[in-house]
Amino acid sequence: MDEKKIAMNVRNEDVSEETKTLISSLPSDKDSTGKNVCKYQGCWYTPRILQAVLNFQKNFKAQDTDIIVASFPKCGTTWLKALTFAVVRRSKHPPHDHHPLLSDNPHVLVPYLETMNLYFYSEKPDLTKFSSSPRLFSTHMPSHTLQEGLKDSTCKVVYMCRNVKDTLVSYWHFFCKKQTDDNVISSFEDTFEMFCRGVTTFGPFWDQVLSYWRGSLEDPKHVLFMKFEEMKAEPREQIKRLAQFLGCPFTKEEEESGLVDEIIDLCSLRNLSSLEINKTGKLYNGRDNKTFFRKGEVGDWKNYLTPEMENKIDMIIQEKLQNPGLKF
């Protein structure tokens, strides 16, 4: 890819001159949606998101009580945000009438540090409105990039991983298919090839997964590694595990009262997608809330990948994720 062309295009981006100079020195390409991307600290970003990442690393002042929800795009992010918010805020907001999740999308309640919210729009966003402790944020950055901005904070990070094949299918529907068959930005086959190359925003997928997996092994008190498939299979046990990690375990009385199951029901994709705010509402960037809710199923990839595709991506995963403890 011609780096000069990328540098010319970035002139119209809302990025600083310093960032434009940095971008001109970085590997560059185009992702499956046709957007210019550059590789910084091993991860692919659009110029605008890279600016937000740099803003975060330079200016974010972490508090030790902060909680950051992390994931690769389309790995159950919306669901994990809802669950984390409901678990952490349950004393203030019991899962009944007037719960914030009934009137706000999870991406509003747990804002992104580098996309759609905060550092995407400002070098120094106003964080004073996040007065409730713990503060809740989210990110798609890999662990090493995130940690550079946390500056030795002891805040906690919850990471959600998902089977790469289901992630790919969900990624295509969200970023490339745009929900309608007559508005396909990139074919599934082309998206598959770019995904295998690792050239996706916040990719490569396997590098990000490994960064958090290693972080969870090295510092289990501050990094929790969760799997989408395990959350689907045993939600009660996984939510209790989440609460324990975040320092707010469910009491015996809460469990006996059915509070865990109430949170599960409140945060279910079925319930969230049926809410009026998520059927007709929009986020700051204009994206419809409903686009964040599709099937949320395990194994939907079987309806999309050919045997040849399955074999190719299995070989990549076997090569990239050579770790006996990390299975999908």
C-alpha cells in the first residue's frame, strides 16, 4: 500500500500535525471497509482512532477503583457492558423498574475511551461527570496499549473473548454488510481474507486475545479473562465470577432472593434488544442502537464459512494461539 497516499488522505482527518507525522512513518493499508488504517504498537487503527489512543495514553488519569471493560469488536461487548454495569451498580440500581439499562444503551452507560466517546472527540474530555465510584469505561485497545495509559494504576480490567469464527461473522454483519443485503461494503469472502491477514481495526484478533490472556496469567487480581461461550453456557457461575473479581461478590441473601437471575434476565440480549431505546435510539455517532444486537449465538459461523475457510482459519489459530490453556 502506498504510504504517501495514506498521508495525503489523513490531511483531512481530525488529527494533530504530530499524529500526521507519526502516521507517515507507520505501516499502512486499507481494511475490509475501505478505510485507511495504520499499524501502531502492533495494532491497526484508523487515523482518527489512533489520535484518540494517543490522547488517552497521554492524558488519562486512572483511579485505582476504575473498571475497564475490554474486548475485540463484536465479541459480546454490549452484553458484557450491561452485565458489568448491573453487577457493580446493583445497590444503587436494583434490576427492576427505572433501571438505567431500560432507558440507555450500554455503550452510553459504559463509554469507550477511544471510539464513539471521550478521547475520540477531545484530547482532554471532561471526566468529572463520572463521579460515581467505581468509574466504568470500555476499550477495544490491546492490553499493552491500554496499560501504557493506565500508568501503574491498580484498576481492574475485564476482557471478553469469543470464538474467532463467530467474531468474524458478527464483524462482517456490523461493519461490512450494514444490516441490509443491498448495502454490502465488502463481501464476506473479502472480509474473511482481510481478517485472516489481521488487517482489521483493532486487529489482528489473535494478537489482542493473547495480550489479555497473558495479562490475566501474569496479574489475575487485576485482569479477568472471560469467554463468550462460557457466559452463554453457565451465566450464573460466570456472573458470580465477575462480581467476585470486581470486589462486589453476591451475598448469600442476594443469591437466595434471585438477584443473580434478575440481572441475567435484565441484561439478556433478548431483553435488551426488545427495549424501545435499543429499537429506535441512536448513539452520538448516529449509529442505530439496534445494530448492536443481532443473534448472539454460538456456532452461527457454520452458516457462513466453507470447509476451506474453516480449515484456513483453524490453521491460523493453531499457529497464533499455541497455548494449552486458551481454547475455543
